[in-house]
Amino acid sequence: MRLAKFLAHAGVASRRRSETLISSGVVTVGGEVVTDPARDVDETSGVEVEGEPVRREPREVWILNKPLDVISTAREPGSRQAVTDLVPSKRRLYPVGRLDADSTGLILLTNDGELANRLTHPRYGVERTYRATLRKPPTESQIARLRTGVKLEEGTTRPARVKRSGKRGLEITLREGRNRQVRRMAEAVGNDIVSLKRVQFGSLVLGRLPEGDAQKLGAGQLESLWKDAGRDG
């Protein structure tokens, strides 16, 4: 198995983050520093990260209702709280994708690198649904543009499902996860978002989970997530 994939499967980090760790020179195999993420390894290879042996952890996936101003990173260098602080698990969890500090709602945390990669990779187009409150009531023209795709700096967004929710509210479903995408889409059509909450990721719905609370997913929920990500789990 490729070294980066091995680290991801062991719950060290996502596959992309694992590649960064490897290139930084903190990963050793059999006592030697390895900077090639494609290096072939297995459980007997003696893989270590920063001197700590890498052992396969039991897989866990948690859903968290993220409050405002909580950071979607595994480690927060400043004073603000991180999402990992709100999950009562001893595993090395990391967030699946990101949810901005000024946004709230559903975020997943896991130590399953393969699942995290599939859920966030554009190839699989896993849906994410948000409830947004805009500064001004959206016009029909603005909604039409959001539905068909708007031009951002890095390219035009994929078509989105958009429906009204009250005078200034919209429910927006995307099949991609660009940085601050919903907010940037609103700005691109001449509006602004004053509050944003993610309420669904794939088949997983936030529901009545209290803000700040986390819940470990059961077998049925995990099976559905794997199907969302393009394969049976």
C-alpha cells in the first residue's frame, strides 16, 4: 500500500495531509526518513510519524453541530476552540472538509482517511445542503444564476439546487466544496450572506442534534455514507 494511503487508513491524517507530512520529512520507514508518498509499505514496515509508531485505529465517524466561531481544524494555533475539542473520543480525529468559523451546523470528523477523501473529492459529487440568510431578499434573477452556476475566480460553479425559505432565506444544495463557496456565490450575484448553516451532508441530516453536541455514527449511517461516496462500506 502507498505510504500516504497507509497513513490515512491508520487515522493519522487525510490522504492529502499525509502527503504533506511525508514531504516535510517527519515520516520514517524502518528507521529511515521517507519523502516519497508512493513508497510501498504494510503493517510490518515500521512506519513512524515524528517518532511515534503508526498503528491502525478502529474507525470512527462523528457528526457535530458546530457552533459559531469554532475552527474546523484538528489543531488551532490561536485561542479559538477547535471542532476536535467538542468530540468525546480518544481517537485521532480530523474534520471532513471545512466549515468556516462564521458558519454553523453539520460537520463530520473521522479517522478514516479513505472515507474522508471520497466524501470531499469532486469526482464523487457528494451533496451538501446549506440554509442561508441573505442581507437582501434574493431576486428571481439571482436565484436563477445560483442554480445554473456563477463565475468565481477559479472557474464556474456546478449547477446547484436552490429554493426559497422565507423572505431572505435560501436552501442551497451543492455537489462540490470550494473555499467559502456559498458566500462567494452570493457575492457574485450581488448579495451577501449574514448567516449560514449546513444541515445535510450526503444522506446524513443534522436533525435535532443540539448545537455543540457530537454523536458517533452507527453502522447504518456509515453504510449510507459509503454509498453516497460511490461504494458500499
